[in-house]
Amino acid sequence: MKYALLLYSAEDVGPQGEKEMMDEMPRWFSFTEELTQAGHNLGGEALLPVAMSTTLRVRDGERITTDGPFAETKEVLGGFYIIDVENLDEAMAWAEKIPSAPYGSVEIRPVMEIPE
């Protein structure tokens, strides 16, 4: 079963500044390598800060854009992994290994299988 592991945290929690980010990066590389070596990593990406986002809506055929996120929230989506594991328990086991889990949250969402 495929799951999206959606990584959330407040932007002012966790590593702050370039040095702290660089100090944490080996943990991320290690986690990603472990997930890949186990054959479960289907992909993923880190996202730039939410202030750089644009929200798009189409209303009555008109495109409306807003700088920033869809909603004001303390925790923002910072990245994601797409994994292929046997079940939710296995997805949770991988999610708790994510380096940001101690200061953020991981939403584990099943990926919809669309028949061809």
C-alpha cells in the first residue's frame, strides 16, 4: 500500500539558521537512505518556506491567486515522502523515524489507487 508521509512543523520550531539546518541534514540523509535501502521510498521532496508559496483558486472561470498559504496555521507542510509498505503499522514505524517527528508532526495519508 502506498502512503504519503506529510511533514508538518511550525517554522519557528526545530533547526533555525543555516548551521542548525546543516547539523540536522545527516539525520535526513540517513533516514532517506535507510528507507530507500529497505525498498520503500517512492520519492519525496523538501519544500521551501510557506512565505514563498502561492495559492490558486478558480472561481467562475477566473484564476485568483494569493501570496502565501491557503490558511493561517501554526504548522506548515515542509516536505513529504511517498512510501510503499504493507500496512498502516509499517507506515507509522517509518514515520516515527523522521527527524522532524520530535518537534513536528507526520500526517500519514493513504494514496488513492486509480485503476487504469
